[in-house]
Amino acid sequence: MTGIVVISGNPRAGSRTSTLAIAVGEAIAGQLGSPQPHVIEVGSLGAGLLTPGDEATKAALAVISEANLLVVATPTYKGSYTGVLKVLLDQLPAQALAGKLSVPVVTAGVAPQAAAAEAVLRQLLVELGAIVVRPGLPVLEADLAESAVIAQKYAAALDW
């Protein structure tokens, strides 16, 4: 098992959403006494996401399949998660996340968008069989400068 895996669904690697997601993964690892999380930047997979048999995409899917806990993060695009995140997760077989704890992390410009996108991401993770942690973590873009503090407070509040 890989332990904790952070999946950043931002099309741009190194984004503020990625920074938040990694902070959440690291904070949860600290709470659980786990090794640091493995990070998958979906945007860095590029055109390989759409190329059958792409080695980097296959490797990312294998890491996801072996994880115990997933932190799945996305900025809000048109009221939902990003297309690149959907393309990656669509390549998993049915129930591929069965029994895996998953934490949805969503960033958005305004609270209603964040809440709506978190609900849609939650639905996708449940469809794949994940046990989705409640509450998820919707964060406003205006608050992203405080990602480390937000992540620590969130992880500390989870009832493991």
C-alpha cells in the first residue's frame, strides 16, 4: 500500500490548489503518524492522459489503486471539478476506490461554488466506491494564502 496520495486536479502543476492539497495531505499524515504523501499533479501528465497505454498515466493510476487514503483536490471550473481530473479518474475501473478513505478538497471564488463543486466531487468519489470523509474541504481563493493553517485546522478536526 502506498499510504496517503494527494491528487491535484489543477491543469497547472504547482498551483495554489496543489499547494493546499499537499498541505492537507501532510497535515493528515502528521495526525496519523504516516509517511509524507505521494503527490500526483494531474496537469503534469499532459497529453498522456488521452494516450492509451501512456506510462506516466498508468503509473499514476497504479499509485491511486494502492493508496489507503486519497486527498483529491480541484479548483472549481464551471461549477464542478476539472476536466483533467475527470479524465484521470474515468480511467479507473468500477469500484476502484472501494474501501479507500477520500478527502475532497475544492477551491473556488465564492462559497456557493465551492460547496457545489465539493458535492459533485464527493459524488464522483462515491461512484468509484470511496468512503468520503465528511466534511470535505471547500476553500475560497481569497483564503489560499493561509493554506498551511487551514490544512492543520482541518486535519486536527477530523475524527480518526
